[in-house]
Amino acid sequence: MLGRLNINAATREQLLTVPGLDAASVDAILKQRQAAPISDLSTLSLPAEATDHLKTDGDSDYRRIRRLPLQVLDTVKTASR
């Protein structure tokens, strides 16, 4: 797990980095939390991959999301002198 982002405190730019969230869903989140803080992620229609990286309270400990798969190297390259 790469941490969780507080959905009530995150900026639009931060929310856009969450897998599964597009601009329309981020705008809907921002609109909904203007009315009242979001207390339950299950009330939102978000994909599971997004809710895995979100929380409703506390400090964000979200650092980054890896959008590209890790690459496996066949050989190890070392610096030569």
C-alpha cells in the first residue's frame, strides 16, 4: 500500500493522481464535500482501486501512485572504469 489520501482535505490535483478517478469523478467529490464532509467512502460510486487509496479523516500519508508497472531487467548493468 502506498498510503491513503484524505478525501476531505485533498486538492483536485492530488485526487487526479488516484487510480480510477477521472476529472468528472473528482469534480463530483469536490462538489459533494462542499455540502458536508464525506464520512463514508461507500456512499460514493468509486471504483475499488480508488477507494483503496482514500480515507475520510486523519492526515494523508499518500506519497505517490505508480501508474507504470515495474520493469524486470534481464541483466544488471554496472558502471565500468
